[in-house]
Amino acid sequence: MNNLRPTLATVWRISAPYFRSEDKWAGRGLLAAVIAIELAIVGINVLITQWNARFYNALQDRNWDTFVSEIIYFSVVVSIFIVLAVYQLYLNQWLQIRWRQWMTARYLGDWLHQANHYRMQLQGDAADNPDQRMTDDVKLFVDRTLNISLGLLNSIVTLASFVVMLWGLSNAAPLHLFGQEYAIPGYLVWCALIYSVLGTVLTHLIGWPLVGIDFRQQQVEADFRFNLVRVRENSEQIALLHGEQAERERLLVRFGRVVENWLAIMNRTKKITAFTASYNQASVVFPYILVAPAYFAEKIQLGGMMQTASAFSNVQSALSFFITIYRQLAEWQAVVNRLDGFEAGIAAARELAQQSDRIHVVASQGDGAIDLKELALRLPNGTPLVNASGLSLRKGERTLVTGPSGSGKSTLFRAIAGIWPFGTGSISIPAGATMMMLPQRPYFPTGSLRGAIEYPAKEGTFTDGQIGGALEQAGLPRLASQLDEHGHWNRTLSLGEQQRLGLTRALLHTPQYLFLDEATASLDEPSEAALYQLLEKKLPATTIVSIGHRSTLDAFHQRNVSLVRDGERFALRDEKPTARTT
Ligand SMILES: Nc1ncnc2c1ncn2[C@@H]1O[C@H](COP(=O)(O)OP(=O)(O)OP(=O)(O)O)[C@@H](O)[C@H]1O
């Protein structure tokens, strides 16, 4: 934990917003209650330690009345302790779920805000696996932050309460060695301090390699899980290629790394457990050994010895806090770093959308055309891709964009959609215009078919009649009876059916601008032609821009723009309007 200070600063930066949020009163109230109970529990420990002296003295003196009253006292105090312990855990869990709920909602909001999630991908994998960040990491962060802070508070207050008691007991039971009495003020406190510091240093020396090995374990486990998910996602391809044997071998190699690292963890844990178990057992008898000479020299009573042992073990365990949470601290630091990286990734994505050196998308009040002004697209690494300056997509016109594979056609669409920031120039889009992009592989959220079609509108926006009618027009009448069925539609429907479903979505939403990026490429030519005729008929006012490789598409577009090589990049060439055959 060399860099504890920056870690603590990061913890503060990640935690503080919750306690200033709209949920701050609930959060602060629960935290105050949890802290108050923690302090009360330390107070009860002090009472029990003092009770030890009275109880064992009563035993030694064979005093029945005191024995009975001390048992009653103990029962009352312990009952209060039980109630406090139950509510401490209950309120702690309540705070955890509220805090986690707030953090998850905030991260989800920031991540899904205006294509931040997409820009984060474009910037590389500084914040890989956002799913892990928003599930395990947020959960662990809240849990560990609360438990470590409360543990630390408990240790400090315990130390403060018991050091005073132990100091007084040191004077009552002075150190006896070989028949000699030594008057060392607070010697029991010093002994506890030396014992704990020694234990902490040794724990660190034995345990520090665990920090790195634990971190690596999370990595190899995540790698194994990620590759299993990839197999699941591509199961059809793997089955068609009979790649099962190859996959099994690759997965077993990855799992081999999990096992190998686990063996390293086992070895190291064995050593540290051997040490901490010995240390903890020695802690039980150590205070008795220290005060036994005074007891046998009849300087203190049995009660005094029991109280000393209890006070000593409280001080020693408070001082040994670091040993108890050693592994939690290492894990906490890794979680804090990952959440910090995630927040930095979101901030960088937001910055990317706002920096001056980017493609500007502006709202215009003009004649309904989309105008590309001095537009030059680049790759994320700065390599020039397309010069798209001067293109105007006129209102109601249907334009076909063609060009070689990799020339930047889809990237041009991304820029118009406002999610591709790399480049210069501007794109002006009529204010309030409704746009829809249909890719080759449309996305359908899992759930009801109705929700998948209506997406991104809320489920229930369109009536069954509207959806059924659109499905019928798009050539999928059989699906009209399955609107309430739940499924993974990207997996169960053929690519051609998915493309028809994408067009159903467009027919329902009737956007003013529709961009089709090879959105009918999986259909045979007659079906493709029928769907384009349908679009012409049902969306007559919609400006349509298509990307496609088939020459048959020419017939449905009034204009053809092609991307042609111009030195190291591509440039737009406005071809002559094609003759309409429909
Ligand atoms: N996120 C990215 N990072 C780096 N390079 C990218 C990224 N996205 C696209 N590219 C590159 O930009 C170039 C243009 O890609 P784009 O998808 O626009 O081509 P396209 O003309 O639509 O091709 P196709 O006809 O094959 O669909 C390609 O060389 C591609 O590798």
C-alpha cells in the first residue's frame, strides 16, 4: 500500500458525491446511525472488560450475591449489544444498497449519455469491461469503503478507550521479572505496541506478494469468462466450423492460467495463515504471561488479571487492524483504481465530444437539407479518411452512396449521426429533424418482440394494429401474432428477417431522414426492390440515404454519390442523377 495517500484521495472523490446528492439526508442519516452504533459497541466492550474484573473477583471470593448480580448485569449489557449488532449490520446493508443504487444510476447515466459509451470504445480500452465496473466493482467499493472505514474508526476508538485502562492496569500490576519488580509506566501498553508493530511488519513482509497475485487472479478469471462468453455468442459459427476441439483447448489453456495463479495464492496464503494463526493464538496467552508474575506474587487478584488480559487483547487487536484487513485493503485499492479509470474514461469521452478540434454538428433553420461543410473525416489516430466537403443531402431526395470497402461510407453516416468526432468541418442538420440509422445488423434488445420493434421508443408507443400492419408490409406477417413473446431476437431471426424487422421499425417511426447502411444486403434482389418500393410509398416525404454495393439499387435513388480514391484518402464524387425506372 505504498500509494495509500492518492488512493484515499480517489476514494474521497468517488464517495463524496453521494453524500452531497439528492439522497444525501438518507445517506448521511444512515452513516451517522452506523457510526453511533459502532461507538456504542466499543462502549459496551469497555463495560464488559470492567465487568471481567468484578466477575472473576466474585468467583475467587466465592461471593454468591455478587456472582448473581454480575450475571444479571452481563445479561442486560449483552442483550443491548445483540440489538446494536443486529441493527448495525441492518443499517449498514441499507446504506450499502442506497449508495450502490445511486452510484450505479449515476454511472449508467454518464456512460449512456450522448454516445459516451461508443466514444469510450473509440478511445481504446483504458476503461475496459464497463459491465464489471458497474456490477462487481461498485458493489465491492461500497462494501469495502464502509467496512474498512468503520473498522478503522472502531480500532481508533477502542485504542483510545483501552489504552487509558491498560495504562492504569500497568501501574496496578507492575512488571515482575525473576523476583524483581520494575516500575515502567504503562509497560503493558508498550508491550502491546511492540507486539502489534512486529506482527504488522511480519504480515506485510510475508503477505505483500499477495497483492499482485490477487490482482492477477481477477485478470485471468475475467479473461477466461470473456472467452467463454465469446464462444456462447459465436456458437453457430463454431458449430459450423466444428471448432469445438480448438475452443476447448484454448479455453483449457486459459483456465490453466487460473489454476496456476491459484496455486501461487494457495502457497502464499498458507504462509500468511500460518503466521496470523500463530500470532492470534499467541495473543491469547501473551497478556497472561506478562501479568502472571504479578498475580503469583499476589500483587493483583484474578479479576485484575482477567481485566488486564481483556484490555490487552482489545488494544492489541486495535493495533493489529492492518493485519486483519490486509487482503481487503489490497482488493479495495484495485477496485478504487478500476473505478477511477472508468470515471476518467467517461470524462475523456465527454471531452472528446466537446473539444474544439472535432466535427461539429449544428442545427440549421434552412431548407431542410443536411449540409456537409468543409468536412474531412479522420481515423482516431489522425489518419485522413474521407474528404466529404460540399455535399448537400436535399430534403425528400434519395441518395445512394457507393465506394470500395473500407473507404469510409459507414464512418460518414457515423459523423452525420454525431457520434464520430474525429475530423474537421461541420454538418448542419435542420433543427428538430428526426433521423434513423438502419445498419446491416440491426440491434434488438432482448425481451418482447413488441419492445424490440418499437425500440428506441417506449414499449406501448404504437398500437397492435400499427405494428401488425407494418410487419405485414415488411413481409413478416407471421410475427404479428408473436408480439408478446420474449426472446433473443438477434439470435433467433435470420439476418434477412432482422433486416425486414429493421424496416418495420422505420415504417412505424416515419423519420424525416432515413440512413440505410447496407440495411437490405441480406435479401435477394426482388425482395430488396419490393422493400425500397414500400419505403417510397409509405415514407414519401422522407429523405433517404443508402449505402449499397448492388447496381440494382440505382433504380430507387435519384442521386449517386461515390467515394473515390484521392491520394491517401477518399473523396466524394457526385455522380449524375440516375434515371428512375420505377
Ligand atoms: N473505431 C475505429 N478505429 C480505427 N479504425 C476504424 C474504426 N472504425 C472504422 N475504422 C476504419 O475506417 C475505415 C472505414 O471504415 P468504414 O466502416 O467507414 O468503411 P466502409 O466504407 O463502410 O466499408 P464497408 O463497405 O466494408 O462496410 C476502415 O479502414 C476501418 O478499418
